[in-house]
Amino acid sequence: MLELALLEHEVFYCLFLDNQHRVLKAECCFQGTIDGANIYPREVVKRALQINAKALILAHNHPSGLAEPSEADRAITRRLIDALGLVDMRVLDHFIIGGAECFSFAEQGLL
């Protein structure tokens, strides 16, 4: 959260987990501009397969400081869940960091 909160551009991180939900790797998968980043589900699936992940936690920041998800955030989360589900991988949560605030899709029942 601290790493993402102060950035002036949007970034999208993936935490790749094994079948016991231990972190295999955490990395920034996409970087964008002040108000958006292009996320490609195919590339996330490809990287998850390379790492041999079983589950993922997604996270990105909102440089605006508002942690509420946009319609685009909801849509890409759904697309990632669907794409990863095709190869038997689960998305456990998607966090949005906005300043000192954090929004969890799982806590809000949106997964």
C-alpha cells in the first residue's frame, strides 16, 4: 500500500500465489498514466502460467486519491477472473489504493 499510494501514475500489480496461497512472486505487470492503465488479461494469464501460480491477488492505485472502483475497474476485474478461471486459477482479491484508503473487492462482495 505504501509503495502504490504516492505514485503519480497508475500501476497494476499481481501477486502470484501457490496452491497454499503463499506468494511466489509479486510484480508490476502494467504501468499507465495519471488516470489509467491498459490491462491485458492474456498477458496476466501468460505470466501466471510461467510462474505456475494457482491464485492471484490484484492491486492497482488511483493517483487521484480516491479508492472507489470505476466501471472500468469492475469490468477488468471480471475479465481477469473469467480468463484466469479458464486455466483453473482464482482471483482472491483486487485492491485499489487511493492515498491512505484501500478498497477490497473481496470485502465488498464483488468477486
